[in-house]
Amino acid sequence: MSSHRRKDVANRIAKIHGHVHGIMEMVNDGRSYSEIVQQISAVKSALDRTLQVIVDDLVEDCVARTAKKDPEMNQTLLEIRQVVQRLA
């Protein structure tokens, strides 16, 4: 993973960690199901966005490495990125 993306991912994971801790406190405090589910949904979305950052970095790295060797591979890698985006 590239160094600038590594810092971004680490920051995102730290925020997610704090958010999950907050959800545990909500559960322990007896907050409503709808509040808890809303926060879990936010964490899930944050995880999906973090996953996309990692996949984008991987694809960019692979494209850069193969650009001169195999142009057809670039299209395949871009297709992989699109598939992962649809999953998230």
C-alpha cells in the first residue's frame, strides 16, 4: 500500500474503532434498537469506503506496474475495481 494511502486507511480505521466503541456504550446504556442500527450502518458504510480506498490503491499500483508490459491487463484491473465498487 502506498504511504499516503496507508495513513488515510489508518485514520479511517481509528475512527471506525472509536465509533464501534461508542456503539458498545450505546448497547450498555440501553439505547433503542433504531439508534444502534443506525450507528452500525454508519460503521458498515465507513468500512466499505475504507475497503474501496485499499482496492483503488491496489489497482492503481497494478496498472502502473503493467502499463507498459500488457495494456490489456489495465482494462482487466479497471473491471476488477468496478466490480468491487458495486459490491460496496
